Amino acid sequence: MVSDDPTTSRRALEALYRDRYEPSVRLAHLLVGDRARAEELAQDAFVRMLPRLDGVDDPAAYLRTVLVNLCRDASRRSTRARALRAEGTATAAPPDVPVTSTAVWQALQRLPERQRLAVCLRFYDDLPDDRIAELLGVRPATVRSLVHRGLAALKEVVPRG
């Protein structure tokens, strides 16, 4: 917990920012598929943290929850906007990954949102089923099902090396 002193709260947020900014951007990039948008969402998550920082027991976990929710909202808005424009689906450019990982990146972006969230939170952020279930608002069994179906879909399109 942080004291009521604004300077202490600001320092706590700065320390959290230094520690969690890059991992937050990478997670958001995996979830929304756009590096610039991921940076914006990560920054928004930190801004939303400041007023609540004093009452949060685990700031990193709370930050991840805020970020995942912002990414889900952004994905929904993006999906609605694409549907309204009736344009084809564009595949996001892969992040800084080896060329051999491009097929995985493209396949990951084609997964349904909940499957992509579950797979990324499990294998990128290394979260347990219970925590992923809490973030997604589903039961742990649903998380296991989402991860299983996501991995099955990835296996179908990613060439084995």
C-alpha cells in the first residue's frame, strides 16, 4: 500500500511504470495486434492506476486486469468499426519477432478474441487458470477449454519445424 502523500504515490507509480511498462506493452500488443495501440493502452492503464494505487494490494496484478479490460474494449470497438466499414480483415504486422515466428503471430491474430486472450495470458504472462478466469469473467474450466481450442486451432495452421 501507498501512503496518502501524493509524492509517495507518484514515486510508487513511477517504480511500477519502470518495472511493468514494457511487459504491459508486449501483452497488449499480443492482445490487440498493433504496437502503437498497445502503447496507448498500456499508458492508459497506468493513468487509471494512479487514483486507485493507495487501495491496491498487488499493483502489478491490478495493472494487468486494467490492461486486459482496456484491450478487450479496444478489440470490441475495432471489430464494430470494421464491421461498419465492411472492409476485409487486415492482419496486424508482427512485433519484433524472428521470421520463423511470423506464422505463429498471424495464426494467433486469427483466433477468436477469448481464445487469443486465454492463450496469451497462459503462455505469455504465465497466469494460472483461476487468475485468467477472473480476468475474463469465466470459470476455470472455460479457460481450459479456450486454451485447448486455441492451441488446436494454432496447430492446424502453424507449420511444424
